[in-house]
Amino acid sequence: MTAARRYAALPPTLAPRGLSREAAAAYIGISPGKFDEMVLDGRMPHAKRVDARKVWDIKNLDIYFDRLPDEGAEDKRNPWDEVA
């Protein structure tokens, strides 16, 4: 079953709550292989189980994505934050 058919029952403006591995990777803009790596190292959440199927919660993906560092964020640290 294709992703398009799987989600066809939803209104076009309503995103599904649970995403397949491929859809979860696409949602955050990376390849499925990179997504697997990020799940293993804790930068992305683990899936929920629905019987034998793995499903990623879109809300958890948003939370984990928000935790990723912004490019150049290390360069913008305030040196006074380092002073105890």
C-alpha cells in the first residue's frame, strides 16, 4: 500500500498523527537511512508499536526536531553564561 493511499482517508489539510519510517524521515527532511541513525543515537524518537508495525508520533518528531541545534548556535554563546 502506498503512502498516498494509506493517508487518502484523511482530509488534505489534516496530517496523520502516526507516520511510517519513510514518511517520518521525509517530514524532517532527511533520508530514511539518516533517520535510522538519528533514532539509534537518540536525536530522533523511537517508534510506537502497533502490533508488528512501527509508527512515529508526529508530535514527538516535532519535539525532537526542536531540540536539534541551529547551525552556528555554538558561535552565538554568551561568554558570561560560562562564568560561575
